Amino acid sequence: MNITSKSEHKRKALIEATIELVNNNGFHATPMSKIAKMAGVSAGTIYLYFENKQDLVNQVYIEVKSAFTNFAFKNYDEKMPVEEGFKIIWKNIAKFKLQEFEEAYFLSQCDNTPIIDEPGRQEGLIHLQPLLDLWERGINEGTIKEVSPYSLYAFSIYPVAFLMNMQQRGVYKLTPEHIEEAYEMAWNSIKK
């Protein structure tokens, strides 16, 4: 393993440890020393990659958000009809949340608590721009209700996180039929 790949390996281990520890213990109960120990590096090594704990969590958030959006917009073309584009994006998001539970749960925690600072949050929003553009186009075409993007997200995308959590807790099993039902409910909640 060369120096670059060793360095990448350490950084990746730090990111994975951060996700796991924040998911299981929360941001405040996850000291840098614990992250380093789980990653198998010295505590000082963290500071070669990240300025401090806030920088670490912000960078992990941005990287996970980037991976999430790459997945979410796979096979999406901005020229598609609004409903078709939304269906592709929604189903990709659902698939990501179910297949990449740890990363999805980390994003959910970051989006619903003050873990991420405002510049990090704004950078994370940039990754959702194709969805925001699709909704704006849908509003302009009269396909989607004229409400804020926050309401559109809350009623169409956010419920997937709830269903994911219920499945993870063993309370509910998401079958392909349930995914289709959930999509229909999401679309019906925002279509005009």
C-alpha cells in the first residue's frame, strides 16, 4: 500500500468511525479520541485531515450528502416530464435509505439537529438542487402544488426516513408493494 492509499484508508476509517459513533452515541457523546480509537489511528492523526470535531462532522456530512445525491439522481434527466423525474428520484432515495442505512441515518440526524454548522448545511443543500429545480418546474407547469420546497420535502421525501427507521427497528417490513404505495402517497401529496 503506497502513502496515498494509506492516507486515504485512514481518512475513510475516520469517516466510517464518525458515522457509526454519531449514529449510536450522538454528536456530543462522540469524542475525537473515541473516533480515533475506532478508526485504528492515533488521536493526533485526525488533525492531519480535519481541523476539529466540527470540521470532521461537516466534511463527513458533505461527503455522505454527495454520495446520497449521486445515488438519488442516477438515471434522472432534467428534460424528463416532472412526474417521471420525481418518481426516479424518489425511488432512488428510498433505495439509498434502505441499502445504505448507516449513511442515511447519519444524514437524517444531521438534517434534524444542529450538528452541522450553517455553511455545511448550505453546502449540503446545493446537492439537492436538481430536485429543487424539478419542483420549481413542476410548480411553473402547474403539475406540483405551489408551496415551499420545505413543505414538498416534508410531505414527499421525509416519510421515507420514517419508514426506514420503522423497518430498522423491526416494526415494519418494506416490501416492493409498500415502496410503491409510499411513492404513490408521496406523489399524491405534492401533485396539483
